[in-house]
Amino acid sequence: MKNNIQDALNSVIKGALKELFPQADAPLEPNLDLPTGSSFGDLTTNLALRLCKGIKKSPRETATILAEAINKHLQKDPAGKFIKEVKVEGAGFINFYFSENFFYAKLEELLSEGKQALKEDFGAKQPVLIEFVSANPTGSLSVAHARQAAVGDSLASIMNFLGFRAEREYYLNDEGNQINILGKSVELRMRELDGIKEEFPENYYQGDYIYDIAKEAKAKKIKQEELGDFAAGIILDVIKKELADFGVEFDHWSSQKALTKSGKIEEAFKFLKAKGYLYEQDGATWFKSTEFGDDKDRVVVKSDGSQTYLAPDIAYHQEKFKRGFSWLINLWGPDHHGYINRLKASVEAFGHKSESISIIIVQLATIFRAGQVVQMSTRKGQYITLREVLDEVGKDAARFFFLMRRTSSHLDFDLEVAKKETAENPIFYVQYAHARICSILRSSPAAVKFSQANLSLLKEKAELDLLKKLVQFSYILHICLSTLDPYMLTVYLQELGQTFHKFYDQHRVLGEDRELTQARLALAEGTRIVLACGLELLGVSQPEKM
């Protein structure tokens, strides 16, 4: 089946709905989900439970009527030969049971085409810009930034795999008050180096790295008014190196300073004013964001003439659209939650649809070491950095662990677990499954050809469970897309690893029966391809030996 079975079934269900409701459009869009357990089929829909009130029948009655119509349409559809049974179960769920031939066909396709068999053109090359991290260049990246980096980078990879043209962008806030404070922090440390002791304000940057920058600035005789930019440049180089070592490469680095100099902020204001969305009050300039659902209007230019943070953001996001992107995705920390409505309002004010921008709040992470929470204090530099995590557990564990909870949930990252080489460590467990398969394949007879494998010999429950798990890969990626969150892929890979280990522990792969050995090796190779593909999308290596 080259086409996604989910798409085929959705089409069949829509046909059944049209038959049952000929006078109107289908009252509801079909929805197909993975069942809670394999005993409830391979895909399930609660459509009958959503329909029953409208047609004034019980959920079971509704499900029975709908299932009959679906079965009739399946008899005329090519997908029908892959559906063994359609059953009404539970409170009124319609469950679809696939035939073994479907799983054999998908494995055959996977063995023939490799990773390409898993790719889709669902996104139709839609241009998407994902902006993430965007930390001020005032210090090393924190674990909060690291979590955003892992999420944003993996999300871009998944979207590109599904056929979008997703690009990664880092917005550099390289001007304003925080850069001035950075420069003054370096200046005070330079005075200390000259033996002049002064009181260090609480809101200045106090990490040891400021001393290092002060020494370099002193050696290079950097002028006082240039200290902020000089320090920001050094820190930005550190940030870029940290991200590169974390496996994150950005397509674009966008500078707020360059945006300000370009005059595009004034251009944006001119447009908004002409549309009647800017007004003056109490000496300040206000954006009429309530016109677009915000709870109150927002100041863009204060009474002292300085701009608020919203001013450059309005122009910046308009520029994203002008650059040809039709879908903007921003990953922000939880302290920006209250900023969502005003930015969405600005996007709508320029004539774009609300859904053309998605803002994902990535919750914070707490790092544990030896059972103790590592305390964080950004100004004093007493926080654990991405570099420290990388040095302690490595890139693979760091990336996987930062993705192991939904972005909307707080993450607890246990450094000790991430270093274990046991099944207790999720990334070790998944990578070990990949390495184990590679070891089996290295030990296999040289004459084995996957294209000649008789896959119908795979009849045991553990074999079929593994086949079913492989087929779920596409569905999982679509969940990641719909939620804009790679989390479910980490769950799936752990389940796939567990399913393979269980199969391997129960059945001998390299046995005396040559045909069965060939079929099981084909199953192992299919599993390896999916594991490798999933790990690659998460930016994690796929070791062949461990």
C-alpha cells in the first residue's frame, strides 16, 4: 500500500457518511486513532459516539449502522483487501483489524525502498519558519534553552520528512538594555582587574565568564562604548559552538539591530496607522490589539519615545511573511505566555490568518544530580548550562531526555539515569536495540536476500506485534505534526525497542530453518530501518556497536 492506510480509511468513512447523510455535508470529520491495546484492532474511531446525539440513537446502534456502511464501501475500495475485520466494540467504538498481508506488504516496501518508504509529501513543500532558542547573547545557554533547541530542531526534521519546507531561525536580540548592562558588567570587572573595587549591582551579569571577557577586552583595548557589542559577539560565538555540539544548525540568524537600522519598524507602524490600528494616548503610541481578540490594547512606543519589545516583533514577523513563509512557528519559554495574543493580533492586523502563526510554550526543565535539584540563578551565573549537560551525558542522551516529556509539561532531567548503560536509561535501551540488530545482521548468512524472504512465515504473536509496531511510525509522525511536539516519537521508539527485544528473547532469529531465518532477518532489518530513521529525526546517533 503506497498510500497511507489512514488516508484510505478516512476516504472510505467519508463515503459511508455521505451515504448515511445524503442531503447534507458529512456532519463530522472522521478521526482515526491508535487503540489503547492491540486487542482492539489496529486503528479505531469514536465517530459513532460523536454522531449519536444528532441522529438520536445509542452509540452502539450508531456504530453498527456506520460499520455496515463502511464495510459496503470497503468492498469497492482497494484498501478493502487489507482490512480483515471491522468490529463494533465497547461503548460504540468502530475498530479496524488489518490483515497480515497488509503488514507483509508494508515490510516488503520498507525493505525495498529503505527510509524513502517512510517519507511523505503531506506538507506539499509548504514554507515554514520555526524560530526557537533566540536567547539574548548575554551568557551561555541554559537547560531551558537546550530543551527548546532539541524540540525546535527535531520538529523541523519531522516536518521536512513529512514534505514541508521547514527552516530554522534564531532571532538575535542584540541591542537594547540587556546589551548595555552586559557592557557595564564587563566595564566594572575591568576596573576590578585594575585594582578598583566598586559595588556590583544586583541586576548585572555576575558569572565568571564576565571576568574572562573583561580580560580579553582589556588586552584588546576595547573602548567603553563598544564593550556591550564586544561581549555579545564573544558570547554569541560560544552559543553557536554549544548549539553545533548539540547537533543544532540554524538556517538563519536574524538580528534585531539590523532590523532597527533597516527602517522596517517604521514601515510597519506606517501600515498599521493607515489601517487605523495605531493611536496616540497619554503621550504613548498604542496598538489596537483588542480589534483582534487581545484583552487590552498594547503600547508600542512609550511616552519617553523608547519602543516596547512588541515594536520590533511586529515588524520582524511581518518580514517573515514577506520572505515567503506561509506558516510561522515560534517556540517560547513560559515567561512569554502572556505575549501570545498581542503577537497574534499583530499578525492578523497585517491581513494574515490567525492560524498562520503557531506559538508553542516549552515548559522549563529541572536538572537533578545525585538526587539533588541543581539550583539556577541567571544573573549570578550559578545555573547549569547546556555545555555542562553535554560534557556530563553527551549529545545523544541530552537530546533524547529533553524530548521525553510533552513541551507543555515540566521536565525532570536526571543526569545519573542519563549516564547509565542499562535498560533503565531510555536512550541506551533504544540505541541498544539498533546495535543488537546490526550485530545479528553481521552474523547472518552471506546468502540472505531480503527481497526473497517469505514474509508469510511470520505468524507468531511477537512477530506480528513487531510488524504492527513498525506500521505505526507514520501515524506517530502525524501526531508530532498535529501537536507540534516530537515527544510522541520518543515514546514510540522506546515501545519499538521493547517490542523488538521481546521478539528476540522469545524467538531464535538465526535458526536451522533457512526460510524462517530469512523472514526473521527481514523483520529485524525493517525494525532497524525504522529505529534508525526515528533516532535520526531526533538528532540522535544510530550506533552499530555498543
